[in-house]
Amino acid sequence: MEQRGGSGGDQQGGWRQLWAPWRSGYIRASHRKDTRCIFCFGALREASRRRRLVLYLDPQACVMLNRYPYNNGHLLIAPRRHLADPEQLSAAEAAAIGALQTASVRILRQALAPHGFNLGANLGRVAGAGIADHLHWHVVPRWNGDTNFMPVLTQTRVVSEHLDASYALLHPLFRQLQITVS
Ligand SMILES: [Zn+2]
């Protein structure tokens, strides 16, 4: 049901409205010993990229699937350098990230035919950043009615199958991607 007005403000229309119960796995994961940055560690070796859900990598930036997605095809775009603030980005990094946002929207449209997107970054924990010390942008595809059907997916196992399927679908499209930044 659409909620209008009230105290919820624009949160009602944002991706927080999606109910994503597998994200409880994210809460549990945050208590594990492995504190390596997912954006830095995921880029290390070719062999680990598939496991780390890395779809695209160049000297400036990377794109990966969010392991704890708010929706099917939820992507994360990050600079290769471990930095927290957009003001620290070089011109080349900012250009690469801009180009990857556009390319990600195009590829997701082609592969998953969403009706809309949430696209943005949370800067700092107070703003909702789960990983506050490595800047990243979210690209979340949205479908009409997705807030209604998502609660059906209540098991982490189901989500991991979705991640494998999403990776298999999106990786060939990102492999063809040529981002040239001068
Ligand atoms: Zn990092």
C-alpha cells in the first residue's frame, strides 16, 4: 500500500522501504574476525574476484554485486583507492565513477529491465553507510511492486542463488565494458 505524507518523509519512497531479511547476515558478518575492506580485498586476485562478486575492475574503480542486496542486481561502485570522501577523489577517479554509474544503469536495464533505480552514496555511518571508510555508490534496480514481492525471499540460501544467477548474467556485460578516462 502506498503511504503518503506522515512522519516517514522521503524514506517511504527510498530503498529503505524494501524489506530485506537476508541483511541480518550482514549484521552477523560484521562480528566476524575478517575486517578486510571488501573493496580493497576483492580486487586483489583474479581468482578471488568471482567469489567476491567483482564484475568490473580498472585502475580507477570497480563494480561489484552487493552480497546483502536490497534488491536483485544491487551493485556497488567504488574507487580503487581506500578513501572515505568524494573530495579526495582525483579527477580521473571521479570521471571513471561517473561513467560506471551510467554504464551500470545501462547494463542493468539491458539485463533485468527494471522500472526505476535508486542511485546514490551514504557518507558516514550517521547517513547509513555500512562501510564508511571506503567510499562507494549504490545502484539499486527497482520494479513496480518490488516492496510487495521481496518479503517472499526469506532465506539466505535463496539470495545466494540469486547472486550466482545475477553474476552469471551481468559479468559478460561488464567484461565488454570499455571505460576510457584521460
Ligand atoms: Zn578499501
